[in-house]
Amino acid sequence: MDIFDFGTERSSGELEQALRDTLLRRSHDITAAAALPSSSERAVLLQKAPARKTDSAPGGRRVTLLAAAVVVLLCGASAVGVDALARRHSGGNSVPPAHSTVPAPRPTATPTTNGVASCPLPQGWRTAIEAGVIAVDQPLNQPVSAGPDGTFLMTQQAISGNDLSHDELAIFDTDGHGRTIWQAADPKHDYVSVSLDSAISANWVVYGLTRSQNLADHGVRAWNRQDGSTVDVRTLSAAEEAANLVIDFSPVVVGDTAYWVEHEFTDTGHETLVAQQLPSGSRSSQPVSHVSRLIAVGNGLVMLHDTQSSPGHVGGIPEMLTSGPGVTVPASVVQSGRMFVSDGSVLRWLSGTSVVSWRPGQSGITRTPARQAQADWTVMGPLIAGTSEGAGSSQVLDTRSGRLVSLPAGWTFALVTGGDLVVAIGNSKFGASTIRRVNVNSLTPASC
Amino acid sequence: MARQDEVSLEHYVARHGLDLTRFAYLVCGDRNRAEDLVQEVYLGMYRRFGDRVPAGLPKAYARTAIVRANTSLGRRRWFGEKPIERLPDTGVLDQHPTEADQLWQQLDSLSHRQRCVLVLRYRYGYGDNDIAEMLGCRPASVRSLAARALAELRSRATADSSESNHRTGEETL
């Protein structure tokens, strides 16, 4: 008896043979090997997640312009990219892009290649976004984490000559002021990992230290927002690393407690959730298994589980929401969903064709229609952003109006923090040249 | 002076690059992502071995790295790399895709791990123990993943067939 016979028309043998044939045939879709980056490119590409805030550019304008030129050369950036970089370095009060002064065409919905009609970026949105300048003095910037209080973390990168020279993680306050949290000692091999939404509390920023090889963290650090000091919360010993112990995905913080998950690299069935009172108080732990993410919401944590996949947040993959320390998820709310995200008090996720929201203490959930959103799009307050197959640029679903908006090339709605949307403009492979910030409520519901 | 039991990274890539890129493509289902995955793995090898890699470094090493990089690439939020320009697609959408094309499309409905298991088992002939090692799970989990994946494909095939029959019926009315 065939163990894969599920009682359907086609026998399992036929299906398996069809799979073999299909995979063999489709493998020949690829007729050329991926190129090995050149030596100089390898030196640059080895820098992983970037990092840098900047109140003042240590290298000055000359260096950053040189860096920008190098990025353009290495990344093969388009003339648009060069223009964007040049604009950004024209000064703190950068000149608005020329297209912002051109009267916008009357917006009309146009079908994308995936068949879903979308609106062009409303002129009001463009104007509001472009007015929200966040001053940066490095060419490459990536907003990576939203705080519950309007702060956000951004990685920033500088290049000198042909090499990456400077990586930092910085926190940006609501007034646009940035402070450096972490700086790479060895930019070619070390980088930080940061929770998308649970790295910042009133007093702390918690992040992981990652080395290049297995992409798992080997340390947890906490940065004191009050005095700027850094606490070594956890560092794997050489013996632990030799035993293949890893700190998987990014640590999180709730109030004054840092949380992270440790396990032997290949044994996700036996994991340990560790809680550490900051800065150096008591530490406790509890066994867990197959945790894919920790998310801070309310006064505690929820845990996401991916029973089909290894730890780590994989975009678009269903995860199961369960209770965690300090947060009880009612049975009616325990469910599978995608792209969970917290704004500190409310948890939101995609489920089927809806955005689901729930806050600790509620017995039920709230659903908002989001029929056009793709499975791996990111919920950002009333907006859901991502890229559709067949669409030439990022798209945003405005759940207030149900309309889909196509963003200009190189624009990304990165995150929402404290009701403000952070937008990255001029994206290259490594980051954006320009960062903007705007209150979501100032963007009128999209229509066209 | 180079050691005799080492080869240059370029040599390794020249020898295995096409196969690895095809493997990555089957695992992730997307050409661009496949190239990213393979280049990510090349960089990982460069980090670990430098310009010269062990001559006997098996392709399985790189394949395992690709499988894990595929997971890691999704794990990290990669804001920076967004398509800003879409190259013209020279292909023509088949209005009546063959069964094999449908099967390829249906693979997209599987989880990352389910798809990996099918690719490793049915394209490359790996055993469950080897697949478990590559995915970092138990062999029993591999069997479970495969069973679920095949069941999913089978149910989708049945649904597509019903839909097709329904459409055919409508057209003949």
C-alpha cells in the first residue's frame, strides 16, 4: 500500500513521478549560474545589516560623497539613484525632488499586471511625506524597528574607498534626533539583529549580536536610554558556541526585562526562553519549543510558533499565536496568522483576507477587510505594505478606503511608530538614501 | 603558496555554480531570490574559508547553506532590496497551463520546509535522515512534512481539476 495515497484520483506514484519530472524540467529554467561577487564586491557585501545614526558626519561631506559614489558604482545604481544621493547630500535642508513641484496627473486607478487596480501615490501623501525630513548623514539607511513611543531604530552604513567603514545602530526620537547605540568593531563580520517591533521600552533598547556564519545571535545587549550605557546581558562562551548553542532571532524587551530564546542549533524542539531583569538582576528560564518569534504587547509577551519551520520569522509563513509571560491569549484568539506586528498595545496580523487586531484583555478579535493584501505584506497601522507579483514597485493597501496605492520606484513604507509612518526613499540593495516621517492620520484615505 | 587540498572559490563556483543556482531556484521558486541565496552562500563560504575552499567541499554543504539562507533571508527584514524596475518578461502566459506547470505553481502554496523536502527528495534523491540534517529537524518531521505537502498538492490538483471541469461546462453552455 502506498503511504501517500490519500484517496484521490491520481495515485501517489503518479504524483511523485510528476514532481520529479516537473522539478527536473523547471531546473533548466536556470541556464546561468549566479555570479560570484568580485573581490571588491565581496568586501562590501560582507557587511550585513548596516547600522549608523549621525548627528554629525565624522568623515564630512567629502567622504560621504565619495561613499555615495562608491555605492552607486558597486550597486550599479541608476541615474535616479545618483540623483537621490546627490540630493541627500546637498545639505540638511535638502532640496525637494523636482517631481514634487510638478503638478500631479489626475489620479486614476490602473490595473497592475497581477490584475489588481491600484492608485498612483496621492499628491497629498507625497507632499506630506516629503516634508517630514529626517536628517541623516550617511548614504545608506534602513529603518528596522518601531518603538511604542514614536521612536524607531535605524541601521546606517558608511563607505570609505572600496570598503564598508562604519556600521551603527541608532535610535531616532520623535523630534528626529538620533543617538548611536551600537557600532561595529569589525564591520565585515559583525552585525546586529533587532526585533521588528519589540526592541524598545521606556528605558531600554535590546538587540542581538550576530556573526556571519550561521546568522544566529551570539550575544544580547541592552542599551540604557537614560544614560547611554550598554549592558552585556548575555554572551555565549566559546564552549557554548562549540556546542552549537545559539540565541535564535532577535531578543525583545518588556519594561525592564529582556527576553530571548536559546537552543542547540538543530534542536528546535528543546528551546529555552530566558528572562533577564535589566541591567543585571535575576535571570529565569522556562522550556519552550518551536518558537518562531517573541512579541511584546501590553505588559508582557506573546509567542509565535511555526511548527513547520525552523525558528525565525519567515515572511508570509503562518505562525501560531500563543500566550507568553504576562499575556494570556484567550482560546478564542489563539490562532494561526501571518506577519504579526505589535505597536506596543495592539497586536495585528493577516489572516485570510483580513487584518486581525487584538489587545491583551480582549476576549475576541477585530477584523478589517484586506482582500488585496498579499500573504507576506506588513501591517502598518491602517496601511498594509508589500510588493505584488507583477507590480513594478511597492504597494500599499489603505484599509480605510480599501484602495491599493502604488508607490513610486524606490519608495518603501518601512514601519509605523507612535502613529507616524517612516518612509525610505531611494532604495538600493543596502539601504535608502533618504528617510521621511509623517503622521499616518495626516494622510487622507486613498481614493482614485 | 596554495595548498593542494584546496581550490579557489572561483574554481568551486565555476564547477558547482549552475547546479547550486538551479537548486536554489527549485527551493525558492524565484529566479532573483535564487541568485540572492546563492550569492549569500558564496559570501558565507568566503567568510568561513576565504579565497580558497577545501577541494572536497561537497555540494551538500552549499545546498544546506542555501536551505538555511532561504529561511534566514525571510527572517531578516530586508527593506533595502526592492525591485525598482521590472525587466520585460519575454515569456507568454499560457492560458491553458499544462499539468506540469500547474504542479510547479502549486508548489508555491507549500511552506518553505515542505517545498524543501519535496525538492530534496524528488529532485535530488536525498533520504529522510539527510534531509532532516539539512533542515535541522527529526527524520519523522521530514516524513510528516512530505506527507502534508503531497496531500496539499493532491487536494489542490483535485480542486483545480474540478474548477477546470466547471469552466469547461460553462463554456459549452
